[in-house]
Amino acid sequence: MFLERAQVEAALPGYELGPTLGQGSSGIVVEGRHRQITRQVAIKVLTRAGPAYRDGFRREADVLAGLDHPHIVRIYDYVERGELSLLVMEHLPGGTLRSRLAETSPAMACAVGLAAADALAAAHTAGVLHRDIKPSNILFARDGAPKLVDFGISKFFGGTSTSVHSIAGTPGYMAPEQIGGERVGPGTDLYALGVVLFRLLTGTMPIDPSLPPAQLWRRQLEQPAPAPPGVPEPLAGVVSRALGRRLRDRPASAREFALQLAAAATAVLGPGWLVASDVAVRADREGLEAAHTPAARTAGPA
């Protein structure tokens, strides 16, 4: 990383580099600080060579540049210099949802789900599918607000669904249509968010993640997801509907899912659950109102 740090410093002379924050399959994230203004940033450095990786990295920058939402990480700059590609983003010092799994209360789980659903509603309205919702791709800002990150395999779509030509995503969180190479749509992201909520509320995954990927995928394709054990209705029903095997079995939109989740959480946890969650949620007005007043939305479609 020493040579890469020198290259990053040369490409971003306005920033002082700090420690490495994380490393994924295609990049390393380094902390940075602007030399002239008080701003900490996260600098994502593409470490995989090849046009396909650079195109995907640039697509992520394009997607983030077009999304302005309080629960989606913000982008500040994108730089290419020679073979180096850099994405300068908002610094999220609160860590990942994955690191908080053991300490997540039902109220916190529902608050994170509401924030993520509201963010997905904005992304879907802009024609963007995330395709990789999971605990490690939800980070927390300093004020406790959860934010979606890593739009590296996101896809632009028009209307209600789109075709894909390759399998992309994380086993266990991928919807059946992702695995089967069928058309994907907003419900694809809702399936993954349903898995996240299932895990947060029960401490387990809908399907044993230790299974070999081929066997895990076969289970997802052929068997309905189990009801979340120990989760009371109507909250269990909201999670189960998100895990429907077909797109048409799931909520029609992320906005609808957010409203159903907020109302169900209020019915189960009481009207003070959102405040008790200690999660900063900035959902739209209707979603916040549903978080205080149970509604018939929890019943879902007939």
C-alpha cells in the first residue's frame, strides 16, 4: 500500500491521508482530511485492474452523484489519474451495521429498515437498483444516521424491472430472480432488506449461510422463506412479504414497504419506538407519521 498511498497523495494534493478504514474485493478505503477546510472524508481507491472494474467504479461515482438523500452516502469528488481511480466520499465514523448485529434491539432494527427503505425509494425513483443490500453496506454517520454505501454493482433501470446478464450480489441476500438470471426490479432490493431485517430481529438468516452457495441458491429458488421466529405480527408479516419468492409477491415499492414497516413497528413496539431506537431517521413525512400511528397498511395486498 505504500506506493499506492504515494500515488493517492499525488492525485489528491488537497487531502492529508490517514489510516486505512477498510478493504473489499475491488478497493481500499482510506481516511482523508482536507488541508484547508474542516472536512474528513473517505477515499475509495480502486485496486483491481481492467476496463470493466474502472467502468464499474465510474458508474458508482455517477450513481452517487445523482442521488441526494440523507440515508445515502454523499460523494464529493471523482478523480482518474493514469491507472488510478479515486472516489472521495462522506466519512462515516459510526462503523457498519454488521459490527452492531449483536447489540441491535428490535426498535433499532426497524429504524434502520425504515431509513434504508426510504433511501431505496429515492434510488428507485432515480432509476437505480442497489443489488447488494447487506449489513456491511449500511454504515452510520457521526449523528447515528444509517447510510447505504457501495453502489458498485448497482444497475440503472427503467419502469418496474430490467434484465441482467450476469449474477451479482451476496449469497444469502440475493433475491431468487438475481440467482435465476430473471428480470430484477425494486422488489429485488426489498428482498435483500427483508433478509437484513430477518437477521436483525431473529439473530439468524432465513437460510443457513454455511450451506454451499449452490445448495443455498437452490433452497432460495425452490422453497419459501420461513417466517421470522419469535417476531410478533404484524411485523413478522411485513418481513415475510419482503421475502416473497416472486417480485409480484413483495411490496410494490420501497415507499410502500417503508410505510408498512413503520406502522407494524408502532403496532408491536408502541408509538415511542423510533425515539427509543437511538437511530437518526430522516424518512419522508408520511413514513415518520406511520412510525407513530399504526395503520391498515400493515395488512398488505389482498
